[in-house]
Amino acid sequence: MKIDTDPKKIERVLFRGVENIYPSHEFLEARLKEGRPLSLYVGIDPTAPDLHIGHSIFLRKMRAFQELGHKIILLIGDFTGLIGDPTDKSATRVRLTREQVLENAKTYKQQAERIIAFDGENPAEIRYNSLWLAKLTFEELIELSAHFTVQQMLERDMFEKRMEEGKPIYLHEFLYPLMQGYDCVAMNVDGELGGNDQTFNMLAGRTLMKALKNKEKFVMTTKLLVDPTGQKMGKSEGNMIRLSDSADEMFGKVMSWTDGMMISGFELMTDVPDEEIVTISKSLIREEANPRDVKARLAREVVAGFYSQEEAQKASDAFDQLFKQHEVPQDVPEYRLKAVASLADVLVQVGFAKSKSDARRLIDGGGVKVGEKVMSDPEFLVNPDKAGVLIQKGKRHFIKVVES
């Protein structure tokens, strides 16, 4: 595939949603303008069964490199996932078994291919880092560790905080940056891409690449989409968008974002031109635009990126029907109840709660309606007839309980 050196496309790759480039923007710009293919990768540890919106930010950037003709690799950290990345962690991660890691990774390719292409003229490659990390000898590990100091590791924010709080730091957590750093050496790539929270780990790879390959590896860090507390959206409760979510679920979750997240959402999660984003931002500042309408536009753009314009519009229409017009959605699923049961038991049976205690918390929080009434009694008896009893959890979840 011919390498695209269009200056405008290169500029967009270098700046749209980018936090930093090491060693410099100028270095990478020169490499991209040479017209020679570069190889770069992004690594994802399978610590959960779903990719989420945080992953999609740097996967979208990988797609931009792929469209220019460069070789991209999705690296599944099936070995580093056993160790657990300590980044941003105030306590040691619970270690996973190899079986858990492999189970989590089963659908990663299927989810990632909604953003990057694994077929066609320039297909992405998928690799697993156990292929080389599981084979490292103790002698080789000692050699790798000789390129770093304990002081470097202790300077990491989360380790400093743990020491101040008297919390333990385990030796295997020190080894994580070495393992991630060795990935780029094993694959002999030109660059690595990831969120700016991964800067330390990715720069460890630059150190090892220089020492072991005498090669200048570039690192591109992307901005993070964060909530008002500064928490990564990929880790947030309730509004975390999984790449496996339905179009309706994605749309509703974007609509739950705060107004202050809209502009960064357009930048990081859509292909809306930069100039138009500036115009949108100014219209919000001048109060010339309705924030709700702007957020709905953002939600449609996000959903269309994973599904299609048609699906995005359907999700938008369904949301309007449910929230703006306060109507019960069409095609509410039904659940056949064999006998009269308490509301708490029914919530568990239909999958609205994981346990009776979880059901009670939902009810106590005012999150459950039967018909139009907000319920407060978990022991309320649900006695369905042929017409059915409508039960609502939160704003988006409905089910009609009918007699069996």
C-alpha cells in the first residue's frame, strides 16, 4: 500500500486529540513525510471482558495511521495482564489467572474491528505478548532491570502516595514497566501509542529500545476523556461506554455526560472537523446554542462511529420518545411470572438486580417504578394479569411482567 504523505492528513494525526509526542512532534512529522512505512502498536491488557470508550480514543488514532498506509499492531497483554498495571492504582491490583485473562480477551478483536481494519489492503495485526515475555530467563530479566533505578520507579505518583499512606508496593509492580517496555523491543516497532496515563510505561520502552536496539522509538500519548472529578471515563460507574453496548445504550450514556465534556468529546470521539468544533465551542460560550441539542449531536456522532448514521438516528429518536415526550418505549420486553412475588424478588428474576440486597438498594434510592409510582417497599407484591405490570429501573430499563 502506498504511503500517504498529505500534509493536512499528517497534521491532523499529529495534533488532533494528542497530548504529547516523544522525542518531538518534529521528529515524527519528518518520519511521516519520508513516505516510508512505519510500524506502531497499542497494547491492551485483558483485565475485563469489554473494551471501552477510553480504548477507542487511541484505537481511532491507530486507524488514522492505518489509513496513511502504516503498519499497526493490536497487542493483547495476556502476560502483562497477569501482573497488572499499577498505573493510577492506590492499592495493588488483584491478580488474574491465565484462564481469566484469556477469557476476557476472547472478543477484543471483534470489538476493535469496529474501529480498525483487520482485513483489506493494509490489515492490522493482532499479537500476544506472552509469546516473548513467558520465555524470558531470569538472567535476561536482570539485564533489563539494569536499565532502570529504584528512584525512577518510586517517583511515580501512585507509588509516592502509597508510601505516604503506608500501603505496600510489591516487587512485581516494579517489573510491569519493564515488561511493557520489552514489548516494543521484541516486535522491533517504530512507535507506540496510548493514553497519556501510560506515558511512564511507554517511555520505559523508549529507554530499552535505545539500549538494546540503538533505535529511536516514537511515543504518542493521547488525551483522556475524563468526568468532572478527573476520573477516566473508561473506569466510571454508570456512564462507562463499552464497545459492546447497543446503539441505544451508547446514546443514553453520552447524554448523561456533563456539558463541560462535550467539546473534548467531539475532539476525541468524532470526525467532526476542527473548525466546526471551534464554532460549536464559541456558540456554547455565547449561549447561542442549546447545550442539550449540542450533546444530542455529539451522541449521534459517537453512535454513528460504531454503528451507522441510520442506527444513530434511531437511537436519537428512541431517546427523544422516552425522555422528551416521557413515553414508554415501544416493544417493551415481557417476563412471565409463575406466581406472585415480592418486588425485590422480581427485580432479581428479570435481571434488574444482582441480588435481593442490590434490589433493596435500588428501591431505597427511588430508582424503581411500578406503573407510574415510585416504589419504596421491597416487599410490595407483584401480581400480574394478562395486561401485564410495567416495571421501570432507572430511566432506560423497562419490562412488562405478565402472568404465566
